[in-house]
Amino acid sequence: MNKLTDFFKILSDETRLRILILLYHKKLCVCEICGITGEPQPKISKHLAKLRDMGFVKDERQEQFIFYDLSLNEQVHKEILEKIVDNIRDYPELKSDIEKCKYAEKYIEVYKK
């Protein structure tokens, strides 16, 4: 039961929900998530650390960037995110994030310069 209540606590924060939905679509680095959400890097990093510590995301270093990906072990967690994504038209901000996610690579280019 704790895993389920922990997951709902994670989802109750708008920024963490946005991050999870983005990572549902593709592996992203902090700078890409910041560029997509418009949130500052320290805030995104704090939320990613919490998500990683709770086992909902994993990280992987690639050159100077750390990429984050979903790491959901519980089927019910996957199904909850899937239902949100299936009904994304009802959530304009999440829908906008996903559209921006298609062009996420450009945010890395800004940080490389």
C-alpha cells in the first residue's frame, strides 16, 4: 500500500507530474526539462532527485549531461500514467509540454554553447 500512496503523493505535485509525463515519452536531461517546463534548474533538479530517490526515475550520464528515464516497477503506476496520456487533450499544460518535448534536443544545444 505504501508504494501506491507514495506514487499519489508524487503525482499531487504539478511539477513532478509534468516531469513524469515528459519522461513517459522520452529520456530527457535537466536542461531539456527546464526548457520545456519553463521552470528553473534548481527546482527541476530537486524534483528529479526526489523521484530518483523514491525509485520512479533512473539517471544515466552521457558526456556532460545526465539523462533521466522512467523506472516504474509497479504495473498500476504505468497504467495511471498511461491513462493520463490517453486523455492528454483534457490537460492543456501537459499537452503543451509533450508538443515541446518533440523539439527537446534544441535545449541541449543552448547549454553546449
